[in-house]
Amino acid sequence: MTAADPQVAFQALQNIISEWRELGRITTTAGLKPAMQDAVEGFSEQKYGFDTFRDFIFAAERAGCVQVRRLSNGHNLVGLPGETSEALDQVAAMTRPAEPSSTAGTTSDASGNRMIKSDVWSVFVDWRTGLRRLWDREGQHAFMFPTVDGKPAWESSAERFIEIPAVGLDQQVAWMREWTNTLPEPARSELAKSLASSAPKGEFRRELTRLGLNTQWRAALQHNVFEHLSNWAAEQSIPLTHLLDNRQTNAVSARTATTTSSPTPPQVISRGPVPRPETTRQGGDVERLRQRLHRAIDRMSLAELAALPVRAEHLLYDD
């Protein structure tokens, strides 16, 4: 099968970058692929003869349609051919990790520029109509909700919405105790102490880490939440697939297919080695996984970060 001419796709890529630049959005490869799929019907890098989206981006660079800059955090920042180094530096500064400043509640990037909270950013730059944007003075966060004729959609179109029963603190602690009772000694007794009402905040999580039981507990928690969610979905006649993130399954399938069909994928233009974190030399699967997760998160767009599933235990206690 002959590959399609990529020039049309390259032009669509340029248009997206131009539009995002005006909106102040970060143009990294991770965020651009979903935008390409929205802009070009049936878009797939394989359609144009490329194994990965990154290969597609570098081909666009070789064709003179874009320029790519490798950032220290692992991002591939994609710019327009005419953009100056100074302009790309300003965009790159938006991807740097924020560091606490001396003023509570604010952050700065490495160059001293103030960084905007992700929830505030999305509320201001999301151009979709039919949404009302509010700032919560007490909770100190921004949020949006759909409206119809200026009113909350759940008032004018109540049939669209179904109340979600949150898994409360008491229920989650009960799950913790139930799971703890299945453990052998001495782990059972030590974790039971961390769940006592007199135990310090976050003691359960710290004990899990010390005992090396994080993975086992997360698996048990995921099972309980999935069962709770499945029961609710069945009661409300909601297809379970509507509540699940199918991207994980698709990503695994794609990786398996790539490994099977191309054991040695073609090399792209080198942008320099990705630095190996110092902590990986300390040994241990936990540290290696943690560092790789950090690198993956650094490459994500705002939309991808907002869609990340977070285990409920991380929301229970503060450090």
C-alpha cells in the first residue's frame, strides 16, 4: 500500500501550531497528536509511512515545515520555521517544573516568571462556548460547567446528568482495614496501628511504603473502586465502557504490535541523550518506575495531565 503524501498533514500541523501559539498553549508532540486527529479526518502517522508520531514530526522538520527543540525535561517542543530562539525560549519556559516561591500560593519557573495554576490556565484559554467559568474564593480554584441560556445545564437539562456517589473517607478506611486483616504478621499489626484514630496523618501511606506493600494495596483499592463503579453503572444503565479509559489498552496493543512487527525500529534524528536520573543508580524497581513516570508526566499536555487517574489513597492524607 502506497503511503499518502504528508504535505497536507504538515500544513495542518503548521496551522495548529499557529493557532495554539496565539492562545498561549504549549506545542509539544504529546499535545499535538490529538489535535492532528481532530483536524485531519482519519489522521494516522502510519498512513503517511511513519512508525511513530515523533517520526512524523521530525519528517516535518526535515521538510522545513516546523522546527523541533529537545528540552531538558524530555519534551520535544515544536515551533514554526520563522520563530526566533527568543520566542521558543518563552514557550519552553512554560514547560519547566514550577518551584515554590516566597509568596504562599504562587509559583515561579526557573527563569523567575510567574507560572499560572493549571486549573486557572484551562479556564482562561479554553475557547469553547456554552461554558460558565468561576473562581471559588474558599477553595481557591477555578472551574467550568456547561450552561444553557446562561443557566447551569443540570437545571435546564436535568435529564443529561446523573448523581455520582463518591466513595467517602469512612468507606475507604473500611477497605483499608479489611485488606490489612488479610496480611500476615507482623505487617498486619503494624498497618493496623497506622489506621488507629490516634495515628498521625498519612501514617498508613508511610507504613505501606516502609513495608513495600504499595503495589498490593493499590491493586486491592482498584478492585474495590471498580466494583463500586460497576454496581453504580449497572443501576443507572450506563455502559461500563463509557467510564473506562481505553487509551491504556490501545497503548499496550500499539506497543505489542510495534515490538512484533519492528523489533528494531528505525532511528530518528538524534536530539541528544535523555539524562538518566541519579536515583536510578540507587537500585530498586520502585525508584526506577517513579523516575520514568516523572519523565512521562513532563511530556504530557494539560489535557493529558487532567485525565490522569489518581489512586484514591493519595487524596486521603497529606504528608
